[in-house]
Amino acid sequence: MATQNDPHQNTPDTSTQVEDAVNSALGKRRGQRRRLALIGGIAAASLIAVGAVATVLAISARPDAQAAEPAAQPRQEITLGVGDVTPTWDAFVKVADRDYNIGVKLQVFSDWNLPNEALANGEIDANAFQHVLFLSQYNVSSGHDLKPVGVTSLGTLGLYSAQATTIGDIAEGGKILVPNDPTNQGRALRFLEAQKLISLDADAGLFAGIEDITTNPHSYEFVPLVAQQIPTSLPDAAAAVSYQSTAVKAGIPADSVLVTDADLVHTPAYLPYQAVFAAQAKDANLPVWADLEKAYHSDEVVAAYHLENEGRGAISQASLPDVLRVQAETEKYLREQK
């Protein structure tokens, strides 16, 4: 069996940074009901998770007290819900089979509302299509308890235009497309705020919506749209905020992007947007998840990911404990707003 490095073995303890970043990002607006409707979101970039039978590696001692080779790992079969079959997932399936004796069956869901329902109902073992924020919102709105069990990637956002060549060239009063689901719309609006195109209510937090825009000096019209449809609608708008991986798959030219958030993806503030493997809480401690995370972080899968996304997006460097802390804080906040 090929040896894989722990993707988090050099990750520093960021618990204080995580807590500060999450509390700041969520905001402290009290007594106001926040949107909890789960509308087809994207995460980022791609998502995955899995559920299966736990495996214990037996190591037997030789009479001479020398360490023996690990016993062969029993075969495991897992059904993983994903948004699409891509070269990255093809490479992942190959590595999981070859190096960890795990058979992964990919089940594709074209509607982003369905993979979590399928997981909660036991129709699949895990899924990998969403970031932590999307998962947290699903849990609170549905009453289910799904947990991150490994980290995968982090999709970057880009501001695209078929008409403008710089941010300053975006037409006054023009239409800007943004995702219509609460989690990704909030991220898109924060991204636009960072580019000084708008200002948002200071208390809006991660779930900022169009109604939270307080200043709009260029009189832009913000049009919510299903995230997967944004790239194909770009010719009809002045600009659009889209995941770069989605834009690549739609054939949007690289020179159409005006600015990205790539420099922020590995900061504590972006922990809510880490894409994860998710499983039912009762299965969250199965050893199989660590092997699947290692498979995803193998050199072979990482190379496939970067080739597929043409250098856009990033492989997650977050630790699972940090991601779980973000989930707990986010779900606590959302329940307080109900």
C-alpha cells in the first residue's frame, strides 16, 4: 500500500484565530430572522463525503519483537454523492481503490438540494459537494445532523464580465449576477464589498443578502440566479460573480475574469467555505474517512484537480477540528436567529 502524508500534519493550532474570524464574520445581529431556505448552492467547487464500515488495521508482533507488516485492509465499498463526475473524482476513485482498498461508487446529483437529503435518509454513505456554511445551514433548516469528516478543496470566486476589462469599466446601472442561495450570495456580496463596489450592513454577517446593501454608488442591479446558470448568462449582464471552477466548465475565457479572491482562501476568515466530505453524525468517527481524505490529498488527485480547474481553486489546508468548530459556531448562530 502506498504511504500518503497526513494533509494536516504541519497545520498550526488556529483555534483562537478561527473563533475570532467566525464570530466576526457571523455578526451579532439578534432578534432578526435570517434566511434559512436552502436554494441550490454551489460550493465551491466540488464536494464529497462517504459512509462505510469501520476498519481496524491489525499489527501482529513477530517472535523477534520486530514490527510486522500491517495486515491486509479489508475491502470497503462506499457510495459517495457528488455534483458531477470529473477528472478529479476519477483520480480519487483510482487512488482510493489502489492504495486504500476502498471501492468508491460515485452517485451524481444535478440538484444541489438532493445530496444531503440522500445522505440523511441513508441512500448514500457520504457526499462531497458543499462547503461548511452550506452544510450548517442545511442542518439547521432540516433538523438533520450531518458532520464534516474530511476536507477537500476550496473554490475561488471570480468577478467576470464579457463587456468590461477592468472593474472601473463595469457599466453604471448594469446588471451584476450573484448566486441565489443564501450562503453563496453572502460570500459573493462580501467579495464585491471588498472590491469597494458596494457596502453592506455591518451586522449582516456571512448570510448577507441583497437587502443588506447599504450603499450602491454605481446603481448596479443585482440579479440572483442559480449558481450553475451564472456563466451561461454572463453575455446578458454587465458582470457576474461565479465560482471559477464553474466558469471553467462552462468555457468562460480566462481573460474574462476581472478579479478573484484567491489570496484569501487559506485565511481563517475563509474556513466556512472549505469543501468537505460529509457523513451522518453516527458514522463520523469511522476510520475510513481519514483514508479517503488522504486519498483526496494524494499527489495524483491534487494534480488532476489543478489540471481540471486550470490552476483555479485550491486544495484545502484546513484541519478537520477547525472545520468542526466553524460548523458548531455557525449552527449555534443560525438557531439563535430562528
